[in-house]
Amino acid sequence: MKFSIQREQLLKPLQTIVGVVERRQTLPVLSNVLVSVKNNRLSLTTTDLEVEMIATVDIENGIDGDTTIPARKFVDICRALPDGATLNVSKDSEKERVTVRSGKSRFNLSTLPVTDFPNVDEAATQFSFSMPQNVIKQLIEKTSFAMAQQDVRYYLNGLLLEVAPGRVTSVATDGHRLALCAKEVDVQPSDVIQIIVPRKGVVELAKLVEGEDSPVEVQVGSNHIKIRFDDYVFTSKLIDGKFPDYERVIPRNSDKSIIANRDNLRQAFVRTSILSNEKYRGIRFKLNSGLLQVQANNPEMEEAEEEIEVEYQGKELEIGFNVSYLVDALSAVSDETVNVELGDPNSSCVIRGSDDTSCTYVIMPMRL
């Protein structure tokens, strides 16, 4: 195997796929990237047995062959070389070593057998469709922050994708808050499909998708999802579990509605949070006609208070929330003004943009 390539051509795809490689591996070969050259096409593959990413780059005058190279060392070498450098990569079959040359620099890297490198097991594709990249990007960005981390309810440690006729919906919840985003997509499954993509798969997929409207192919199997881009292929195993009925979580009878400037509200929450309890992050809402008071205090007897003018005509209300959840939800809304719907002190609040109602954020109250 032998090929030459410009540093920038190699560095971007390597950096994109190296996040899959865990620093501590059960199998030594999982620390490596599979490098294959065939018909002047360079293919780079990384996997952790759950998520697999493949990047392909066109090259000239390559000699076919394949090997596995320590992934992070390979990235670090590319990153450390000067801009515009040309890398000449060749494998010595006798010594089972790969040599990387660039200018007067030379690096000899150990390899591991290609036969040891695993393929992600795939079941047959049950349903496939195409959708614009920017829609996938929005579905992830607007909801993924609400995924649980290391929850014993393992099905919460991921993102629900629901494919229904004419619509794709993403939902994430950690049991205390819920984020939902629904987008119109030209898709016609015979039945509603629900899959749960694990947290790591979501994080790596977010690095791939760009804000353009070029279509990508999505293939859904019984235990995997595969998404094909122009130069990348993303594959992830799915979480086997039943996601909670998210429709039941969204309050339908909130009788108090606040309309406020999103940025003013968010900045007031951020300032108030400075003196909130570091562990519980609780703040208190006091709602009066046309005015929202936000208060926080902590065990050091420190206090913060903000007053925000809002559009509200209704009864007085006092209720507590986790300020981090409020800030996350407001950061995900792109409209200038937001609607905040409230019920009684024991009811969740619902946050939506005033114009774009495709995304919904539900936050449970706190006892303060």
C-alpha cells in the first residue's frame, strides 16, 4: 500500500472520524484507523463496535492495499506538519510498519493486522429515505442537549427519532425535562418508526452534518441506522428499549402564558444562576401582571434577583425551576420572542418560539 496526499485533504476527514476512537479500548485494534487504498480512492474507518465512521478521499497514483495505523498518533502527526505539506504514506509488508514521510520528516508507525479490525454487524435495512442535511442538523441541535447521561434507564441515554408520514421528529429527555423538534420531510413509511440512537452516535453524527440542504440517504434496520453522505458513511447500533410516551409529558391545560424577549430572559437567568445553589441550580419565579421576578440564593446566604418586563395578564404565581434547564431551552430557540406556558406550582412549564412552533421544551418544576 502506498499513497501521497496533501495534509489538509487528510487532516479534516481524520479529525472528523477520530472521535469514535476511545482512549481506553478492550481490543488494541480499536485504537487504530483502518486505511485502505483501492482504485485511487483512500478509505479511512474507525469504530468502537457501537459506532462506525468511514471517510473517503480521492487520491492520485495510489498503490492498492490496506493496513491499520494508531489513529490519534496519525492525527497528531498530520496536525503537527506545516500547512500545504505533502504526506507520502507507505507500508513495509516485511516489517509490518507504516512510514509517513513529509519533507525532511519521517515517522515509522506500528500496525496491527487488518483481519483483526471488526466490522459493525448489520442487519438488513428495513426502511430507507433521503432528507436534507440541514434538517438532521436542526433535529440534533434543537434536542440532543436534553439526553440523559449514564441513566440506569438506558433508553434515555440517547435520542429518539420518529419517522412518520410527512414528518421526522427528534425527542430527548432525562426525566426532568424534555426537548422535541418535528420537521416536515418527504417520507412515507407504511407505519410509524421509532428508533433510539445512543448518545455517542448522536455526538459523532452532529460533527458530520452541515447546514446545507444537500440530501443524505438514511437507512434504518432492526438494530442499526446508517447515514450516507458524499464522502462519509455513519453507522450506529441502536438502543434496544421502549422510549416513554412523550406526548403524555406535554401539558395541555396550561392557563398562564408569558410572552417575553428570548435574549432578555436568557441573560437574566444566566445572571441569576451565578448565585444559585451549585448542586440543585434552583431559581424561583414570581409572576405578577406584566412583570416576572427571578430570585436565587445559596447556602452561603447570598442572593440574586432580576426583574423582567413580560406580557402577562393573570393571577400571581410562584414556582421553582432548574435554571440550567431554562437556559438550555432558551438557547435552542431561534425566535426573538418566546412563549412560556405555565399552570399551577406543581405543573411543568412549556417553552416555544413565538413564530417557529416546530420545537417544544418541557421543564418540570422544583420544590424550593
